[in-house]
Amino acid sequence: RDIQQSLVLPTCASQFDVNAGRATSKGFEIETRIAPIKALSFAINVGYADSRLDEAAPFSGGNAGDQLQYVPAWTISLQQDYRAPLVDRWDLVVRSDLSYTDKRQTQFGRAGAPPPFDSSLPDYTLINAQIGVARDAWEIVAFADNIGNVLPIYGTNQTRYFGTGGRTWTVGTPRTLGLRLRTSF
């Protein structure tokens, strides 16, 4: 009850959090990790959430049944990790992961109306991979993040700067290639 959600004022585009009434979230999350051999493991995670307002929230503009803001219906991730002896106490390390995030609503519509068309963030899939060597607490890997070079949009904000209207987005990084040196102690 009194779940916090964002409200964008239509005339000045100011945004603030309001109590949006009662909501119910139903779903499931399944996580599993399997290792067919000692050196290789896979992890699979699947989540589903049907998160909706239970009642209309006149002040925030939400209608009964509206999807809660920034809550994707589906999230899926797959991970692979391989680590096996290579040479002279050095191990070969190969990792990869794929993650999917379903579309999300960023605001409610006005009372009795659906959310605006441009208030939905698109779904996205990210793929990352790395290969390298590790020894004791040290690891050096070559990596490729966001291999598909997709533009994941994590959030949005409608605002006005010096009297002009505008929208800003929080986005993920583009394809990134690099070398990572890591240690733990």
C-alpha cells in the first residue's frame, strides 16, 4: 500500500514521487546452476513479475490494473563459466553471459486513459564475454561487453531546462572491448 511511483506534471514536466495507492505483485523467480564437469558451470535465471495497481490513484494518474513503473514483466539471464588448468599453475578462464530485460512503463496515464505511447522503455538483450588466465588471486582477461552494441535504456526523465521541454535518458554503455587485471585479497 502507498507504493511510491513517479508523477510527471503535464504543464511544466517536473517530476516527483507520490503515493500511488495499493499494488499487488505476483510472479516467480527460478535460479539454477549446473556443472556437467568440474571446470564448466552454467547458471540460468528466469523471473516473471505481474506488478499492477489494485486501485485507481487519482493524484498520480494511475488506473486500476496499470503496470507499475520500471518493473519488467520478464527478466532472463544465462551465464557460462569455464576454468581449467592451462600451464604452470595458470588456469584458462572463459566466461560469457546473456541477459534480457522486458519493456517497462515509466509513468501512468491520466485518470481513465492509458499511459502515453512514449512512456514505455523498450526491451533489450545484452551479451558479454571474456577470456584470459588466472593464477592464485590474480586474473587477466580480455573482455567484450555489450557485443551486440545495443542501446539499453534503463530509465528516463522528462524535464525542462531554461524554459525548453526535454527528455533525458539513462542508458548503458556501447560495445566496450578491453583488458582487465583483477586481484582479490
